[in-house]
Amino acid sequence: MDRASIYFLKDGEPNTYDFDETLPPLPLPELHDTLQRYYESLKPFGTAKELNNSRNIILKFETGAGALLHEKLKNRAAVHKNWINEWWDKYGYHMLRLPLNPYIVMAMPANFDMINIPETPAYLLKNLSRIIYHTLEFWDLSRKATMKPLSSSGGKVKYSSALYKRFFSTTRVPGVEFDHIRNYFRTVKDGSSPSHVIISGKGRIFVFECLHADGTLITPEEIHIVLQRVRSTMDYEPMGDCVPVLTHDDRTTWANNYMHLQEISKNNVETLRTVESSCVVAVFDENEPRNCEEVSLICTNGDYHSKWGDRSSTIVAYKNGRFAYVGEHSAYDGTISVSYALFVQLSMHEIPEPDWSTAESRPIIAFKELKFDLDDKLRAEIKRAMIDSDQMRNDIVVTYDRFEEYGKDLIKQWNLHPDSFVQVIMQLAYTELHSEIPSTYETALMRHFYNGRTETLRSFTTEVHKFIQIIKDSKSSASEIANAFRNAVKNHNHMMNEARKGNGIDRHLFGLWCLAYGNNINVSEFYDDPLYRRSGGGGNFILSTSTLGYSSNVGFVAPMILDGYGVFYSITADTLFIHITAFRGSKKTSAYKFNEIFKQTFCKIRNILEDASHSKL
């Protein structure tokens, strides 16, 4: 694996975005088919009486309000190649009023220990200089459209690259009722794009230009000199005004302060634009996490006084030389984060460390500090927001672990799909810990459709339920358990493939709800059915999960509900990298206990599969 083969286009290959307009439109399933799949997803969660009630509600919906709404949705799909996009931003993300950190954002430790890069205080500025430079390379590939589009099946299935355009120079603008995305990034073909970098820390914000006069990127050595000067300024001068802490308020409060900030002066309007449009954002965090688990925890709740929470992507540099990345989830999905993180990781591994001594012979890159004009009201709001953010600092528990007993290679030897394998084990682990079955969300990638993002796979299927019942039966043999496990894994893989074809459930039901909401059509009976919520409908999944591929990079988000978990993993040849999140305020969940049961269950299943195999000999 090298960065050139993964990311750089060869001569004659289509550019990064060439496929985007030719991708097929997002499918819209038939209403009857979606409702059948929906009913099947309810079966593990209801009694016979409850299921009969749900069936009647579904039939009434299908011939009544649902039919009317589906016709409207078909009309919309006929003129919109992606009928859900606008709604997904607005209702899926932007109407949420929670602070983005730590409740909404995606986060990921940089994991440089995997490539033997020293993460120490002595290397902090040097490594950050390199990370910023390679981030600028990634920006340059996106801007010039010279990065390979993501693909699968050996390049046969092309994915939309549109979300790369929301990775840089993008911000989530707060609104009183709804937020919205503001994007300043432009490809070379489409026009000029902002080319300045923001560095913040200790409540202060600095800016410098990342291009030379001839349009070439500044070098790591030049960035290093800037960082030395910025760091010296921060260390020997007082704390700044800490305006970034306002971005960590609930969205409505921040929206009101955001408007007031602009009303004070034209300088504030221009300063906001500079912060929001920068191509790269890096923040110095004064915490000193000891390991990847602490890195993960602190990157969403560390120095609130310096992180501009609305930005689409942020590099976090800790005082002791460790690093993390934070992303604003409505702007793009985890696949983009992983693509970026892997690019930086490979670049740090493949490109030799610069000769830092040459920096003195290079031109000095100018930087300046950005300052806002504040009044007494905003100064008081900053003080209040500092107190409030401190109170929510520990709301999310994050674990990070590596299961090193086996990985993708052994799973494939059993002729099982690695992701499906992990999903079934995860759900068994939950039932072992909590003595109940979990409604489970898994991300199904939909980027092979026009502007596609994700679909929900309701991962706790009837086959998984059957397997759990069999393994809990003391009379079951290893062979019976192994066969049930294999059936569950194979069924999961089939259901994932169906979801990726557009034959899911939740996006269709979400679209119908959006139309009902917009047209004031009463659908309360359908969406208030207890089994709708118990099966995960409306974002009420107990397990919120996603695989982040087959590298060592793994990130996380908070759980969907108070008494739920977020479970995120990546799978390499011999290791599973696992992030688990939970709410500290939950009296039911424990991320640490779940993590241990999860690993124990992997060992348990291996033993069962091996025992069943030996019994056949």
C-alpha cells in the first residue's frame, strides 16, 4: 500500500469529479417493498400481539397517508437525482440544537505510532508542520481534481467524490432554528479557492498564506518557522479573548451570539469569513493525553477555548506531541475522514523527514493574529460558555482498543465476510452484557449513486436473533451454533448488499416523514408505533455502528441515545481496531465493560468455529 497508487491519478485517467454527474440517481424503492422489509425488521422486537398491531398500522399507512406521500416522493425523485440530500442536511443534522462538541462531531486519533513516528513534545512542531503540509497536498489534489475517486471491486465501482469539496473551507453556520453549510472551496476549474491556514491556541487565532506567489505550496520547513513563532507568541503572551468557545454552545444560543458578533463591527464580519473559509485549521490543545484512548476522549472535549467547533475539519495538536482529527459530520461522512487520515499517515511514512536546518535560508512566511471586537455582552457570554462547556466536558466516555488475537485473514479462511462477522459478534456481546437484544444501526455506503451518502442497515436481523437464541440454549452443539452463526453472518452480508442497492428502510421512511412534516399530513399512528422506536426508527438505535475499512485508522461519534453505544471499528489482516462510546450519564451502559465482553466474544466464537470444524473431521 502506497499513497501514489491509492491517491494519484495517472496520465489519461478521468479526474476526481468526472464520474459525479454520470452516477445513477438515488433509487426510490416501491412503498410496498420498503414496508415489507420494515415489518421483517420489527419481528425480533415485538410480541405476537404487538406485531399484529404493527402489521395493521402498516397496512393502513400503505393504503392511506403512505400512498399519498409516496406519490409525492416519486414526483420529487423524478426531478431530483438525489431526492434526500437537502432533507438529510436540514432534518438529519441541521435542526439538532445540541452542541457539536462532543455530541455530533466525528473524531479520530492520528495513530502515528503505527508507522513509528515519535509522538513526543520535541517533535510536536516538526510533526505538525509535516501534517499541515500533507493536508495541503490533499487540498491541492482536491482543488486540481487530480486525486483518484474512491472506488471498490478493483476500481469497477466508482463513488461520488463530491464530499471532498466539503472537507476544506467549509463551515456549519449556526441558525436560530436550522443551521446550514457554507462552502468556500472551489476547484481550479470552478474558480479561486481560499488558501490561508488558521492556527489557534490559548484562546487566540492566527492566519498565514499557504501558497507562494507562483502558486506552489509552502514547504514543511517554512510552516515550521511559522509554527515556532506562533507557539512562542502564545507561550509568552496572555490568553486571548477565547471567542471560539462560543461555537460550543447549543446551536440556538450560538446563532444569536453569532449574529450579535457581526452586528458589532465590519471587522468581525471579515474575521468570521477568514476563520470560516480557511483551507486548513489546526489547533494547539494544552492537554497531554498518554495514549490513543485519551487522545480520542480529549479531542472532542479538550481546550474548548481554542477550537472553532463549526469547521468541517480540524487538526488537533496536543502539547506532548500527539495528534487527532475532528470533523463536522453534516459536511461529509467517515469515509472521507478515513481517506484523508490514511493519506497523511502514508505521507508521513513514505516522505522522509525534511532537513529542518534549511528553513533559515527560506523566505519568512508572514502571519498575523485575528482579533474580534467585543462588547460587555459577548465577554459575559464567553465566560458563561466556558463554564457550560466545562460542565459537559465529560459527558461522553470513549474507549480505544486493539483486538490482536486474529483479524481479516482468519475470518476469510472461514469463508465469512469480515464486517458481517464483526456485526454478529457485536450484537451477541451486547446481549451477553445486558440480557436483551439491541436495535442496531450500521452505515451502508451509498456513494455509488449521485451525491450519495449513506443508508441504514438494520443489522439486528431475524437470523441474528435465531443465532442468539441457539447459542443461549445449553443443549445446542458447537456445530448447531456454528451453523446458526454462519447463517447470521451470510444473511447480514446479503442485507448489506441490498441496502447498498437502495433497498433499505430508514431513508425511505425518513423521506416520507419529511413530506408529511412539510405538508402538515398526520402520520403519528405510524411513526408513534412503539415497535417503530424499539426497532431503532427515528434515530433510536441502541447500537450505532460503522466499519471504517481495512486500515488501522478508526474514529467515532457519540451514541444515538442516552442508553446506547457507538461502536466503530476497522479490520486489518490480524487486528481489529475498536472505538466504543457511551454517555457517562447513563445508568445502564458501560463502554469499558462492553469493550471487554466484545473481545471475549471474539475468542468464544473462534473456539466454537474451530470445535465445529474439528467435529466434522
